[in-house]
Amino acid sequence: LKRPYLSSMYASLLGDVNYTVGTVTLPVQINELKGSLAIGFAGSSIASLINPSQSGITYFDYYNNVWLVGGGFPVSLFDHPINFGSSLKLFYEGFTGSVLHSGSGLDLDLGLKTVLFNKTTFGLLARNILPADLGGKLTWSNGDMESIPAYLKIGLASPDLVENLTVGLDYDLHPYGNQPGLGHFGLEWTLNKFLIIRAGIDQGLLSNTVSNNLTAWLGLRAWVLSLDYAYHPYFDEANALTHYLSFSLTWPEAKKKPAASVPTTASAEPDPGSFNDVPPGSSKYTAIMALTKQRIISGYPDNFFRPNAKVTRAEAIVILI
């Protein structure tokens, strides 16, 4: 991440649950280590739930909100670049109106992402891993305590199978309890720099039965703005159709002052230190950065250096020249 990024989403889940998400992500740098810091909010609510009693019918509202603070940094493990991230989540859940009851708690997520081969990425996310005795639980106002289910998400994504087509697959594993695993499969087709189309299968769980929900998504891009719409039916029910609307903003790139002309053998090179697969902790980092700053070598246009790839004859000639 090189520039601040703002994202938001709204949906009326199943026509009853108001769902809102917002995040702000900022690039950060500590010495030579570049990463990102994010602050986010996810909230859901249901209004006017019926509460029958001996004195008549009253109504109450339900809310479930999560605030999070997270960050991620690249590291080198066995000379292989890996992006690590974590997020601390604060939960607030409760009822208002004729029923007054609330609870709060916290939990922690840990994740990693790395490039395996040909830009194919692998991701692993462990959600809600904080033990209950360290605070990983929801405590209600009456003293009751509720655990927060933990699970693993494993995913793969590849942009190179077909031109302009990215294929993604992830799977949710629930190590505790009898809940079955759930899969999610998607295709992303980039028609041009303004239009992106997605389609996929999002598995859901209803009464311990897995259902396959076909989804579709359309994304529009213009300058620093992104507008996305998603169509998502649930459980093959006509009245369970949900529409998602998302808006994102990337901070405009600052205009650079014209630099003095410097002889070079490459017309466009990544900034030194910006290679995705050469983090500061890599044993190759110092040598590659020194040669890059002297414009003896350069990386690929996608900000990858591929330090373990074989040098082609054409690349060797460019270095010698």
C-alpha cells in the first residue's frame, strides 16, 4: 500500500438486517520496513423486534458492532517474502427499547500471505484466536459470558490462468464444534481499467445444511474512485436476496517535481525498496537495493524482482550494457 485508502459498504441483509462497514488504511514506515495500518468498523442492527408480554406488545432493537485496529508488514522467512498481519477487535452487542441488555468483549485475528509461484498467492487467516482467560469472550451486563467461535480461513488466488482473469478459492475450517466447512469460489474478469466483473459461489449454512449461493458483482473504476455492486441470494429463497453497495477512495498520488535527466538503460523502474518479494529482512535485500540505486539492475513492472529466477540472455546483456 503506497497511498491512504478509504472503503465503505452497506447492505440490507435478507431485507431486515442493516449492515455497514467502513475502513481507513494508511501506509506506514518504520526505518526501512514498510507496511500498513488500518482502522475499521462493522455494524449490524435490527429494528422493531416484537416483545410480547402480559401487559401487551412492546418493541426493542438489536445491535452488534465491531471496531478493529490492525496492521501488516512484510518479513523474510527462510529467505522467502511473507506478509504478516493482525487485528485487534472490540465487540459491542446488545438490545435497546423495551429490552435493555448489553455485552462487550475483544478478540484477535492473525494472518499471512505469500506468493507461491507465477504470482499465485496463498493466504491463511486465524480468526478469534484469543483464549477466554485473556479476554477472548463476550461479557454481558448480567455477568453471563459467551465464547467467540474461532476458525481458520485458507485461500488461493491466481491471476495468470487466463489473460485478465483472476481465480480465487478459500475454505473455512471450524476446528471446534460440529459445524461443517464452507467454501467460497470466485472469478474476476478485468475488461478494462474502468470495468471489472465477478461471479462466484458462496456457501452458506442453514440448519446445519450447506447451501451453494450463486453471486455476481460489478465494479466501476474512475480516477481514485471505485463503486461496486454485488448481488447475493441466500438459501435459494426469493425473499432472501441481498444487494451490497460499496464505495472506495484512494488518496490521489502526489505530483512529482521534474527530476534532472539521468542516463539509464530502463525507461521505467520501480522505486528502490518497493519490490514485493524482497523485504528488508531478506539476505538479498542489501545487495539488490545497492545495485538498483546505481541503476545497474531493475525489477519487473509489477514491482516483483524474482531474485530466485534464472537470468535470461537478454537480461544479462542489459546488465552488461
